[in-house]
Amino acid sequence: MSLLVREKNFYKWFFSLFLSIALQALITFVVNFADNIMIGVYNQTAMSGVALVNQLQYLLMQISTGIATGIVVLAAQYWGKGETEPIGRIIALGMKFALLVGVVFTVATYFYPAEILSFLTNDPEIIAQGVEYLVYICFTYLVFTISNTLILSFRSVESTNIAPVTALCSLLVNVVLNYIFIFGNFGFPEMGARGAGLATLIARIVELVIVILYVKLGDKKLRLRFSQWLKLDWKYMGDYIRISLPVVLASAMWGVGQLLQTAILGHVGAAAIAANSISSTMFQTATIFFRASSGASSVIIGKTIGLGQTDKIKAYSRTFQLIFIGLGIISGLIIMLLRVFMIDFYTLTPEARSLTRTFMLILAITVVGTSYEYPVMAGIIQSGGDTKYGMIVDTAFIFLFTLPLAAASAFLFQWPAAVTFMFLKIDQIVKCIPHGIKVNRYKWVRVLTR
């Protein structure tokens, strides 16, 4: 076996999956970017309030993605073996956990919106705008967990076309309704942040309807039955929990870490909140590449193990790592280019404008590390069967390295917000070292199927 893959079919396989997943991520980014731009044009305080609530959405997305990733890690190996019946049962198990998480988020944010947001900032005006947004957005959490978990689960059988379709429909609905509800066009009252929440709720419902129609009418591989969701499948319950629990915990800890990062910056000042909101939106351009590369490589690694072709794993892994680094450099360049002119779209104070430029410069550098370490951990090591490694390493870095340094910078030494932001992102470079060592030892290759 050569050092790198020399088969054209491998690259065709990878990039077909990559482009499909990236297209969905791109459209989703445009949705979030449109939200951010439109509410940012409305006013900075409303944008900051929406940005805080979106951190809750990010935490929910991380948990939901963790649940779906657990499904994909196990199901992709069954797909490689040509056994589809267990996959439907595994997806049904994962959906039960997804529904539970969606209910918890909806109930918590419906009854305690101000209390939750006060943890993220002490600015009463920003909290008030966030509460306005949550009036409708809290109901999207249950809808989102169902559609997102289902869409991601279908990656295990290489069905990725449904994702861009739902994302595109969501984009069209959300942008049009944002224009109507936020600014009060076509005879509707001006609703501001509350209007953005209502637009998103309707868009999420449209997404769910499309996904359900696909499951019932469009899917020819799995032929899922919703009646399976009502039963507890004890045969695969142990397998799913053992494999997915570390993934879910790792994703949840990552989401909690991001929430705490927002809380730290949220107590630094309004300018830091606004700068972080815009920078985070720009950072989503980079997630298009490294999440797509992670998703594509995870399917290939899992299916290859399921096929019993473990002799190909080393060459696949080395080739993936070079691709990840190349995509990271491209991502950094994109952020640098966007940094030049995107800030002009927003209505910002001079302090927030200057801080945003600095934050985006830091992201342009650290994203190269993120684009390597994230898909190596989630796309190769995790999908290869070692789901505990990512949970241990990521949790240790977040709570023993990143957050203590940033909290000390912000509250103990009261250093500039840019220094605190740098401490919040520097772990993305440092984590490349343990991930690079781990992935090149190949002890993570494990057969998970029965």
C-alpha cells in the first residue's frame, strides 16, 4: 500500500460527499449570515441579544450533532457490511434521545429566558432583546433536534442530497420572513428581534415537513418506519449508548465551553459581544470546510472498516490529513478577505468595529489548526471506533486550559478583550499536537458491528 491514496475513485468518493455536505453548510451559513446582517442593520443591541440566544442554539446543535454522530459511527459500519435493518433501529434509538434533549431546551428557555441569558451577560438591554427573540425561538428547539438528527443520520448510508434541499428552503423562507417581520414590511407590524424569532420558527417547521416527506416518500435505502420510534430496542441499546455517549458528552462539553466563552466576553462589555457575534458568523465560513471534510471522511472510514478493508485505512488517514491542512489554509484566507469589507455591512460603534477586525484576524490564524484537529478527531479517530479519546482530550483542554486562561485574562488581570479572545481560541492550535500523534498510531481502528 502506497504512502498516499492513488485511486481516482477515492477522491471522487470523498469530494462528492464533501461537496454535498459543504453545500448544506454553506446554505445554513447564508441563513445565519442573513439573520445576523438583517438584525444588525436594525440595531446593535438587538443583534447582540440575538447572538446570545444563538449560543444556546449552538449548544443544542452540538448535542444533536453528537447524537447523530453516534448513529453514523455505528451505522456506517453496518452500511459497509450491507446490513440496513440494524441502521433503522439505531436511528430510532438516537431519535428518542434527540426528542428528550429538544423538550428540555424548549421548556427551560420558555419558562426561564431572562435567568438563562443573565448568565451570559449583565447588560439589561441585551438581555431584554434576547428575551424578545426567545418568545418564538424556544419552540424551534424541539423541531430542530428532530430534523437535524434525521438529516445527519442519513449520512451513514451516503444519502446527503436531502440536506441542501432543506437548507435552501429554510434560507428562502427565513430571509423573506425576516424582511417582513423585523422591519414591518407589507403591512405587518415592526417586530425587531421578536420578528426574527418568528421567521426562524416558521423556517424550521418547513424544514421538518420536508424531512418527514423525504423519510416517507423519498428514502429508498432504509425505509424507516416512525412506529419504530415508539419501541425501545434493547438489542442495540447497549451498543448505541457505549459508542455514542462519549461523542454526545464531547459535543455537549464543546457546546458548554463555547457558551462559557460567550459568558466571559459577555461580561467584558457590549463592544466585545458585538465583535464576537460578527466574528463568529464569519467563522462559520470556515466550519463549512472542516465540518464537511469531517463528515465525508467519517463515512468513508466507517464504511471501509465495515467492508473489512482495514489495510486501506493508513493511506486514507494520511491523505485526509493533507486535505484537512489545505482546506484550513483556504479557510484562513477566506476569513482574511472577508475581514476587509464585511464589517461595513453592520451598524457598529467605533470600538466594536475595531475589536471585530482584531477578532477576525485571530480567527484567520487559529482556523488553520481547527481545520486539522477537528476532522482528525471527529472524522478519523472517532469514526474509526475510538469515541472516548475526543471526549477526554476536548474536555480537558476546555476546562483546564482554555477557560481558566481566558477567565484570568478577563477578570483577574483585566487585559484587553482581544487578548482574552486569543486565549479562547489558541487551544485550536495546541490540540493539533496530541491529535496528530494519536491518529498516526492507528490504534483507533475498531470493528463495532455485531
